[in-house]
Amino acid sequence: MISSDSTNIKLSTLFAQKAKAYMELTKMRLSLVVSFSSAFGYALAMGGNVDWLQLTMLFIGGFLISGASCTINQVWEKDLDKVMKRTQSRPLPTARLNSSESLWFATILALVGLYLLMVYTNWLTVGLATLSMILYSFVYTPLKRVGPIAVFVGAIPGALPPLLGWTAATGDISHAAMIIFGIQFIWQFPHFWAIAWVADEDYKKAGFKLLPVQGEKDLKTAFQIMTYTLFLIPMGLMPMYFGLTGTNSAVVATVCGVLFLASTIKLMRDQSRKSALQIMFGSFLYLPIVQIAYLLDMVN
């Protein structure tokens, strides 16, 4: 006879496993980066004088919408994820969740996220958040098997979070908003391509075509990565030029940009996986460091 304690333990374990699988669908680290970027745009627009309730709801709403987008992406690619080593352990390939469960989860996340933005921000922010979700889930995702155009399309929703934060605070899109959008937009290219270089073997198994030019890990691709990274240096100075921030953050952005650029020059020299990894990890560090520097150096 099975005891009630044993049954409760099994149910608790099953619930915990399901909850863990659902959290994995949200790609928590990515969604937290999205939320942070939204909060950055909001705080910069507000000059540091934030409405903490509004900021919190923006952060949560951004996380939920990002989680919904990531979930839909994984439903689209569940069969492709099975053939890639880096994605084989995700909830759908391992059958810990099915497509129906995942789509219901994505729908709930999206509706709650958009509702929070509607109540606590404005319709422009809701519209941009909806656009971001559509582009990432239904345009970028299928385009990954078409060609490098997917990177350009994916860079748009990838760069929208700080713009969402700005519009949540101000209700409009100004030149300042486009500056912070532009920095994150340009950053997407070396970031995407470094990941595609490192994961090239896996991506080819799934038919993903994300590397530029002929889609090969060669000097031409390394040159493209270097070129976009080079643009980040003058872009990083624009917040100071337009009076959003001061000199200190401009120095930080320039130093980070130069170090980032140096790693891409190394890739041009040796075209190695190690150098691509350095660019990938460098891209993860560049954005939060520069954004925090801007926040600490706001011109009120």
C-alpha cells in the first residue's frame, strides 16, 4: 500500500520538475538581460528620478514577454533542437513538456506581460513590445534557416528593450531614444556572429545560416564582425555628444569598444574558435558595463 506521504513526495517532485522545465523555456538569463536593458532605458529617460512601481512592472512585463518569445521560439524549433548538442537537453526535445503545454504557457506570459505594460506604461510601449515578440517569434525564428538576413531581423527585437524603457518613461520616441536603440542594434551583429561562429557545427546540423558573406568561418566573416564592432566606438560617444551623459561614461564606452575591437582583430588574424569565444564573452560584458556607466554618469 502506498502511503500518503510517499504520494505527496512524488507529486511535489513532479511539480518541481515541471516548474523547472517551464522556467527553462523562458531562457531566464536572456530574459533578465532584456528586462535590465528596458530598466536602463527607463532610468536614463527619467534622469534617475524613477517611479519604482512603474519600473518594477516594466521589468516584470519585459521579462514575461521575453519569456513568451523564447518559448514560442523553442516550439518552432523543437525538432531542430533535438539534433544540436547545445539544445538537446531543453524541455521540448527531452519531452519534459509538450508543444501544447508550452504554447499555453507562452500565451499566459504574453498576455500578463502586455497587460502590465498597458496598465503601468502606455500604448506605444505595448505596441513596441508586441512588435518585438512578433519579429522574434514569427519572423526571425523561421528566417534562421533562410540566410544571414535573420541576424538583421533579429537585431531589431534584440535592440528594442532600451527603447521600450524610454517610451515607458516618456511616451514618445526621440533622437535620444534612437541613440540607445542604435547602440544595442549595432552590438547585436558581432554578438550574434560570434555565437554563430562558436556554434557553427551545431547550427549546420539544424540548417541555420547565420554567418555573413558565404556563411563560412573565414577572414571575410571576421572582417564583417570587426567592421560592426568598429562602429560601436563612435556610437558609444553619442550619448555624451547629445547631452544625455557626461565624459566619464564616454571614456568607459571608448575603452570597452577598443577592447572589444581588439578581440575582433585577433579573430581576423587566427580565425580560431578561441578568438570567437573571446568576442562572445566580450559582447556579454560590453553591454551591461557601458549601460551601467551611462546610468552612473547621467546629465540631469
